[in-house]
Amino acid sequence: MNLLLSLCVGLGLSASCGFRVFLPMLAANVAAMSGWISPGEQFAWLSTWPAFFALLSATIAEIGGYYIPFVDNLLDTIATPAAVIAGTLLTTSVIEINNPVLHWGLGLMLGGGTAGIVQAGTGLLRLLSSKTTAGFGNPVVSTAENVASFSLSGLAIFLPFLAIVLVVLLVIWLLKRLMSLKKL
């Protein structure tokens, strides 16, 4: 996989981590086990059955937790650093660079940064939903996030160039929204 293509796959999966932490990791696991993506040597664990079962269990628990009002807000506080870590790991796992400092630096800055921005946006959206609907609107937000994470993960694996365009547009939109909230 060439560098540009691997960066697109990594960034698409990382942005998906901003919606759900474990779903993109599960998608990467299935893709690696199916031969659709090739993680680096250090990330061979990503294409194993134990990783599949662990990530499947974590994905089910995470998705279920987000359907419980106010527990979802608590999960967002945990998901923010977890999304940065997952985004870093996913981006680093697919890019092929021989320089370890550059390899992990790109993974952290691009993958972790993208996941963190998306997670911050979704966390603020959920907080706004909790405030305006007393938590009753949060399952709708959770469903939208699940669909977004699943869809963007699939696009990142199968149509990475389209995924990167969507990620760039999403990050620009979220940054504008965050800046407008900051002015209030």
C-alpha cells in the first residue's frame, strides 16, 4: 500500500474513532483478517481471532452504553482520550514508514488529532442534546454516531480517497462549530 493510500485509510479509520472507539478497530480487524488491509509487522495482533473477540465485545458494550442517557455523557469523558489512542494506533498500523519517529509522529498528530477533533465535536453535540432534551434525544445522537462510525470505517477501507474528502470536510465543519461555540 503506498503512503498516500495508507494515510487515507488511517485517517478515515481515525475519524471513525471519534464517533465510536472500538467499532473502527473491529472493522480494521475484520479487514486485516480478510486481507483487505495489511497492518504493519508490529500490529500483526490486529488480524487475530483473539483481537476479533475482544474488539467485538468492547464494541457491543460501547454501543450499548451510549443508549443509556447520562451514562453516555460519562462515556464521552472516557472516550475522548481513548479515541485519540485508538486513532493513533489505527493510523500507525497502516502507514508504512521506516523512520519510527516519523511513523509514530504522523500517527499521533494526524490519526490521534483527527479522532480527538471528531470526538470533541460529538461530545459537545451529546452535551447539547442532554441539556435541551433532558437526555431523551441522546439515543438519536447515538444512532447517528453508530451509523457514521460504521459508514466511515467502511469507506476508509474500501474507498479511502472518498473517505479522506469526507474527513476533511467533517473536520473543517467541526472546527467552525467549535469556534462559533467558543465565541458564545
